Amino acid sequence: MIRDESKFELRHVLYCDLLGFSNYAKSEFFEAGRCFRLFKQLDEWIIDASTHMAENDLDKASGRKYDYIVNPELIYCSDSLIVSTPATNIDAMWLFEAAARIQNGMCAHGFLLRGSIVTGNLYHSGNTIFGPAIVDAVAKDKSGGAPVILIDELSLKYFCLASTDEDEQIINIRKHQLVAEDDCDASYIDPFWMSKIAVDQEIIHPKIRINLDYWRTLIEGGLKNKCTNILEKYTWMANRFNKVICNKASGIKSIPLP
């Protein structure tokens, strides 16, 4: 509900589309129960990711104490998902990881994601959202391209804010884990953010292996599609999978390309 005191504020925004969801919703294979499970799991990911942060210090950009619970606003609309948070360093770190978890988890439900993270002026409360930031986020997504979540330069700057050498080391580790800058014209959330590190070991956790099996099944199925536009997306993802997951100590086999 819009109140007299309602106003724009600077916020980080994640906007993403479930690629192919609209066609699925109109197909003979549509199952409402599958959709309820999918969106329920999205709720759980957001709740699980809302966590206490470190104590005492203040965020330089916002003046907020780090000792607070990230409290995102969230809205679903058919095949679109929007998550926003205040524009702080901690919130940026949280949103980047939430985006990675959502993208990684959606593969188990049979969908690729494409979207963007931007920072700008926005009003977002409950089911009401408007402002330049969401316009910019949608525009980035609609530009097409690889099935990844692009990262706006300002959002990445917030992510990289550091006040001490120790902070900078932590940020560099998190950036290496979550952010990729190759194979695309802009920075993006790495779909294989956890797996790419785990595969350097000969023995990997069973959950990682199961997740990689989900990715393989999704990608190999998509590579059978005859539509050129769709095939390009799955070919990009197959190349990324082969580059960062395969030919490592864990012995994960490459995905054959058509």
C-alpha cells in the first residue's frame, strides 16, 4: 500500500526470467503441482539466505550496522522473479549469492534463467514496484544473449566495497566464487559458482555431483532442440560447463556438442 511517507530509495534489484516457462505453462505437459513446488522452493531459498551479518562495523556507503538481517522484497509474476534489497555492500553480497543459488537450483526444475542485477532508485513494497531501477533491469534482460544474470557496474562496485585489507581479501574470494567476466561482454553471476571450485578435488560432495547431473540433463536435453535461438542458449551453457567443470581432478566428462 502506498502511504504518504512512501518514497524512492536506492536499492539493488535482481530481475530474471525462467526461460521457456511460458511455453511450458501452455503445453500439454504443464503440471500446477510442479509450479507450486518450484515457487515454494524459491521462497525457502530467500528465507534461508536472510541471515545475520557481522557485528560492530558500519557499512561505509549506507551507515547501516552490519549486524542486521537482510530483509529482501520479493515478487513473482508468471515467468518473472524480482528481488530487491537496500543498496549496501552486505546486501549486494547477499543478492549475488541469492541469484547464484536461484539459478543453480532452477536447473533441477528444468529451466535456465536469464536476468540482471542493477542498482538504482526504486519503490518496492509488497506487490508494488516501480522506478528507474526495474526499467533498467528489464532492459538488460530483454537485450537477449547468454542465459546468465548480468551484473551492473554500480552493483559490482557496492559488492567490492572494502574498508580493511581483511575485507578486501574476503571480497576477492567471494568475487572469484560468484562473478565471472569471461565468455560474455559483461560481468555475470557464474552458474557453476560452487561446482567450479569443488571439481578441483578428486572426491567431490555427493550433493555437488547430483547438482552437476541436473545441469548435464538440462543442457543435453536443450541441445536436442531444433530452434536456433534456443539451441544457442544451451550451446553457450554447454561450453561454459565444459570449460569450468570438465577435465579437472574430479574427472567430470564433457558434454558433447551437436
